Amino acid sequence: MQGGCAEGAAAPGSGCIVLLCWVLNRVSKGRLRASIRVFDAAPPVAEIHEGRSDNEGLVWGIARGDRWTIGRRQRDMTPSEDSCPRKFDDDQGPANAPSLAFLQGSTPMSEVARRKDWSRTILGEAEAWPQSLRSPVSICLGSAFPIAIYWGPELALLYNDAWSPILGAKHPWALGLPAREVWPEIWGTIGPLFQHVMTTGEATRSRDQLLAMHRHGYTEECYFDYTFSPIRGESGEVEGIFNAVIETTERVVGERRLRILRELAGNVGEARTVDDACQLTAQTLLRASADMPFALLYILSGDGTEAHLVQTTGVEAGGEASPREISISEPNDGATNRFVATVVRSGEAQLIENLAAVLPPLPGGPWPEPARSALALPVPRAGSDKPYGVLVAGVSPRRALDAEYRSFLDIVAGHIAQALANAEAYDQERRRAESLAEIDRAKTAFFSNLSHEFRTPLTLMLGPLEEILAKNEDLPPAAIEMVTVAHRNGLRLQKLVNTLLDFSRIEAGRVRASYEPTDLARLTTELASVFRSAVERAGMELITDCAPLSEPIYVDRDMWEKIVLNLISNAFKFTFEGRIEVLLREKDGAAELTVRDTGTGIPKEEIPRLFDRFHRIQGARGRSYEGSGIGLALVQELAKLHGGSV
């Protein structure tokens, strides 16, 4: 505004002070609108004048007695209390002049914008801003979405409250400054985008763009989803850039960490030994260098007095920062030694800060800066106050160790602990299985030897009995009956011994099957007929339905005989009425043998143990009680040797 000063006369003897002020009313096309304020009780002595002015401005006057004082104030000035003792009307004061109405609002940034001395910025006084800037600024300040405006050849920065956290410590210093001065550290990335929009008028869109900002005292890994859109002036030329942005740092970093945790859990889950678990952990953490630039994994000795370095990532083992052995009770000099020992003794994590002061430079992962800090965490052991060991994890130089970061490292240590626990459990189970296998081998050898020892005297006993029965005409009937009973029971015992011997041979892997093409239907029918007389004497029916097969089947005849006889004898033993069925069918290119009976059946809870060796169902009603409990187990093993199943 143009300023000046003039004097005028007041009505004589009025005894009052009159304040006259008027402002340029753009709506009335440049005509001045005046208003009068009387401060004493006397009638007004001034008239309301209307006229035309070539300059925007505020004209004020004070009448004292018979004289007027009239003046024009500069645009950036308002009357002082001394020169204007009463406030202007609320709708016509300088702070609310129509030329600054676009800055109105209740947000903090609106208040900052109104108080800002824009004349000291490259944008100049706000009253002179073009309408093409005022409108987007008004939208920006009133929006709850993060928005910034870059204006003019030097791209002066304006922004709202939602956008201000992006600046970090640069807020509110950056308001009104050129973009290149605000963002020198990322100008290589955003500068070409600004240039593209300003020269072509085409908008750009960047998704999850990495921008290494320096906004909290260090270079920070930041990610943004943002657009740069042109703002055209009254002439149609691009005069500024509209920037809508969402910071995606937490999501991008969180997804990356979640991916590492998922890989770690999957990889170490396959570990079968403690060494495997540690090695798989190191292989996974090699891919986590953005969040863990280096890592040292120490495992405690059995007595807990020493920690041994078992795996490293990012650094070589045995260096100043990575000693191979650490004494827990009396740690040697060195930051790593002290912190690892402290973690073991206290069971709590320890933060190692200012690494450069206590250790040689340590890698910063994919970033050029060295790591500034590390966190030593216990690898907890369930049910014990002593951990498995300690994980020393480097902290990224471009991320703050906040709650989310700390939680990520805690989960990594937890996954390692679970892997070590699983490996220990698996190792214990393996040793137990080996012990049981050794016992089983010893038992098999025992039964094999026992069977051989039993067969010799049985053979020697059955021979004379058979000779006596062959010459029974010289013996009284009572003697013949006793010899017959002895011979029959000798045969039963021989059958049990032979079964034990067969099974022990299978267990020892000494059985060699001799397969030959066989008419399986005919062979099965002949074997089943052996039981016909016994079944019919018991008042039951034996049904044999063995349909001819399309081609001969390769089987070991002796093994097939054992399979059929064991199944039918087992059915006969536990069936007292009804029938026993023996069926043979061709199905899916294989022979299927079914033995079905109307006997006592098998309790449901016993079915899972049906083929266990030496297992017998307690209390089951049967025709006899002899048996070793390995008949069905033998059938299953013989079927497997033929590539079949039961």
C-alpha cells in the first residue's frame, strides 16, 4: 500500500475524537468504503465519503478539536494503539482483510501462515499472491490429508499440518524456502521429477519410493507413496506443483521384517541339531542386513561358564568385535565380552551405544554409514534362568531403535531359541530311538538264536513220537492217545518257533524272497481247504470264492502260504458260529485277498495296535490261548515284501 499523511479540519468546538477508516472494496470495483467511529458522546462531525482510489490501502483519520490527522499506512503495517485508540470493526480490520482471507482457518499451520512475514521469502507478500496460488494454498491448509505446494521457479515450499511430520526437525523452518534448500539430501531423486512436471505439465506417481532423508539428526531410511501434479497459473503455464503424499515407511519396513521372520521360522524348523539350527539362522540373517547389519551368535557351554561364538554375519569371527570365546565369570576387556557376560548373568538385553568409541567400524548393511549401536539379547531357554546363548544384533544406522524395531529383534531371538529347543528335543528323541533300535536288534538276535535252539530239540523229540505213532499196534490205546497229544502239541510249539524264526529273519533283513509266476486263485483255494474239515466239525461254514485272475501273479509261494494260513487260522480261533469267507479278486492291476468272519471282532481302541509285535488283546474269547502275538505283524511284513499292504 502507498502511505502518506495529511491534515484536515473538524467542526469547531465539537470536543470529540472521530476515527475514520476505509479500505478498498474489490467487490465494488475499486470504490472506497468508509466508516466512522466516534469516541466521545458528541455528535459526529465527519462525513462518510466514497471515492475511487488507484491503490489498495487503509486510510485513517483522527479529529481532535478543530484539526484532522489523516494518513495512509503501508500494506504490512497497522495503526498503533497510540495513533488509533480503538479497534477496528471485526469484519473490516487489517488481519481479516479480504486479501488474506485465503489463509483463514483454525489449524495450527493456518495460524503459522498468517503470522509468517512472507515479504522475507521468495514468495513475497501474501497480499500479492496470484489467485492460482491462493486457491491451492487454501485447499492445502484446510485438508486433513498430507499436502504440500511447491511454487515458482525455485519451488518455494508451503504445506499443511498433516504434511509437517514428513519434515521432522525441519518444521517450521522449511516454510517458504526453496525445495532444493529443504531437501538437498534427496534432490538427486526428486529434482528430476520436479523438472519433468514443470517443463512438460505431466504428473508423476511414485510408489514406496526410498528417500534417504536427514530430518531427525541422521540419514533416515524412508519410503513414500506420492504424486507431483502441475498447478497452472492464469496464463496457462505451469507455475507450481501440488504434492499429495503418504509415508509408507512403517509398512514397507514392517513387511520386510515379517518376511525375514517367516523365512527364519521356516528354515530353522528343519534343523535337527544345534549346529544345524545355528547355521540355518545365520544363512537367513544374511538376507536381513537392512535391519541387522551384522550378527554374532554365542552359545553357552554345558556348565554355563563360557560362551562360544558359533555363527556370524557381516563380520569375521575372531576379530576385536567378535571374540571366539568369552568367559562369563571373568570377561576379558572388550565391549562384546562385557555385554555378552552381562546378558548371561542378568538375563536382560543390553544396548551397546556409540560403537565407534569402543570398537572398530562395523558394517551398516546396505548403507554406507557404519553401524552406531547394537543390541545384545538373551536367547531364552524355557524353564531355566540361564539362556541358550546370546545374540548380538547390529542396529541399522538409518533406523531408530524404536519399539517396533526392538520387538523384531526380540522375535528373532525367540525363533532361534525355539529352533535350539526343537533341535535338542529331536536329538534326545534320536538318541532314544537309537537306544530302542539297539534293544530291538538285541531282541531280534535273541529270538533268532532262541528259535534255532528250540528247533533242534523239537525235531529230535517229534521224530521218535512219529515213529511210535507209525507202529501203534504194539501199544495199548491209552499210550497211543498220550503219544498223539504229545505229538500234536509238539507241532504247535514247532509252528510258534518257526514263526518267531521267520519274523526275526525279516527284522534282521536276512529274508530273501523267491518270486515266481503263480496261479494265485488255485493256490489260495488249496490252502484254504486245509481248514474245511476243522471248520465244519465246529458247526460253521467255510466259503472259498477265489475267482481266476487274468494273469499269473509273481509271489513267493512259501510266504503266500504263511499269509493265508495265518489269516484263516486267526479267523477260526476267534469265530464260534457262522462262517468264514476267503475271497480273492483282481483290483487295479493287483490281487486282493479278503478273509472275513462272524467272530468276536476287534475292539475299536485296539485297532491302532493290531499289527504291533507281541501285542495280544486282553480278555478276547478264543478257541485256544497259544500264540506269540506276532502272527498279524508277520503277515504285514510278508505283504510289504510283495509290495502290498494289509
